[in-house]
Amino acid sequence: MRSLINVFDLSKEEVGALLDTADDIIANPAKYATACHGKKIATLFFEPSTRTRLSFEAAMLELGGQVLGFEAGGNSSSSKGESVADTARVVSCYADIIAMRHPLAGSAYVASKNASIPVINAGDGSHSHPTQTLADLCTIRRHKHKFDGLTVGFCGDLKYGRTVHSLIQALSRYTGIKIVLISPKELRLPEYVKNETIKANGMEYYETESMTEVIGELDVLYMTRIQHERFASEEEYLRLKDSYVLDMAKMELAKSDLIVLHPLPRVNEISTAVDKDPRACYFEQVLNAKYMRMALILKLLAERDCEAPAEEGEYRTDLVCDNKGCIVTTEQELPHLFRKGVDGKYRCLYCEHRE
């Protein structure tokens, strides 16, 4: 059974094929209007979501399918204590494919191991959000027509931003990518992402605290929200916060063909004046997410009877994950599993917490 839990569940070639399908859907929507006639998607959202849930539902409806599900965990049997595994088994009796968002890392993986239908990870805590990454790639390619050789800047919260980590992982498959990391020191990209993705793939990268210093070099600028609560002191936050607000003064320093992305929602990190600039692509990103989800639904339904790739690696069962945001802390009789990473350290299979 093929599911999508992490962006690396798809090969580089499969990602390219999904991008091609999305382009065809955009060009020929009538061709796909009944592609999922008689099929149902279950949207299981255990925490609030607007864009992602509606995007999946719109995707299935525009393919001619139907939608069922819930938009908050309190409306499901999880409020009675039902496990994710049991929910996945039950919903498999009603639908053809599942899109699931859950506050605990590893939840979508657990669902995929127990469902008899494909599962799409629509966000599992702070762990992974692969369909957002597919939307990011779609928007980049539609504007730049390539990935190789691009200089991509990431600005804001690079420590906790799951979308930042996923997109860097996806870009690591291409050649000549230069990564520019713009953040306060408190929110720098974690060392394990640098070691296991950037350095392991020989990617050039540069770190700075100044957006104005590097914006003129960038082909893509990926903005994320700076979170007030992440700073050690109010003084440090006040000193730095305006440095990470993208406004028209900073846009004047950028290339004429720069594209600005943001996973949304934004708070104040992009001035609304930038919205009118043709280089602002974050609302187009939202639209592209729908098309990529349409393409993904078609692929996973077509490959429903295909076996998932074998999970390779070296595992340990004698370690215990103490991450309170991990599914292993709440799911009934779920074994603690740690997989060896490229750096030789073991990390939790569900949340990537290090030993």
C-alpha cells in the first residue's frame, strides 16, 4: 500500500511526474473532472486547519469524488480515547483514501501501518508536511522552470519550521543549489538538518542574521513567521523583529525575477504592500497546493494495490523516546523504535527525536 508520510517517500522521478500531472490539470481541468467519480476521501483533522483541509476537499471534489470526515479531534472517537491505529482501520471501511492532520509526530505513519487504504500526511505535529513541500516545488518550477542552480533563501524561524526542513530535504536532490539561511541565532537551522541534508549532499550554504545583506543574491525567498515566544529576552526580540519583516524597501534590493514564498498563515512578517508585487507568489502557492494534492490523490489511488517500498535501515528497540509531542507517548502498545541516521546517531522512527 503506497502512502505519503514524508517527502522522501517519493523518488525524484515521482516528484517530477506529479509536477507534470499538476501542470496538465491546470491546463486541462475538464480532462480530470470525473477522474475520481465514485471515490471518497476522508479528511481526518485532529487539530484546526483551514487551508490544508479545504485544499484536500476541493482537490477531491474537482476530481469528481466525494468527501467525508471531521475538522477537529473533539468531533471524533479520539475524544473517547480511540487510538490512531483503530481510527485508521475503521475509516478504511468507509473511504478510499485518507488525508490526516494530527498534533503528534508520527501519527500519520501509525495510521498508514494500520489502514487498508492510502494515507496522506497533512501535517503531523512539528514533524512533516509533505504536501506543502510539493506545493512549494510546484510554484518554484512554474516560475523558474528548473531547480538546479537556484539560490534559495529561508528567512525567519528555521529551527522549528517543519516546512523549511522539508523543502531543504526536497531541494537536496538537485544540483548546484545554494541555501542561504537568514535567522536570529536563537532560531537557526538545527545542526542535524545541516549535517544530514545540506552537508551530506554537498550543498553550498551560508548563514546570516541580515536579510538586506543577501536578498539581492536570491532566486527564491521562503519566509516564515518569527515567534515572539522563542526569544530569551524581550529586548532581543524587539532588537531583531523588524529585521525579518519583508517590505517594499527590502524588495527594491532584490532581483527582478525573485519569487517570494510563505507557507502561511502570516502575521506581520510580510508587509501587505508586497502582495501587489508580481514577485509575491504565496497566494499562488495555495492554489498550486490544490493541484499537487489532486495529482497525488490520483497517483495513490492508481497505486493502491502496489506494495510500499521496504523500510531499510538499522534499528534499536532498547531506547525510549521522551518527546511529549511523539505519538509513541500516547498510542496503545506502540513499540519504541530508533533508526540509525547517516551521522551514526539513532533517532525515533516516529518523530526523529535523537538518542
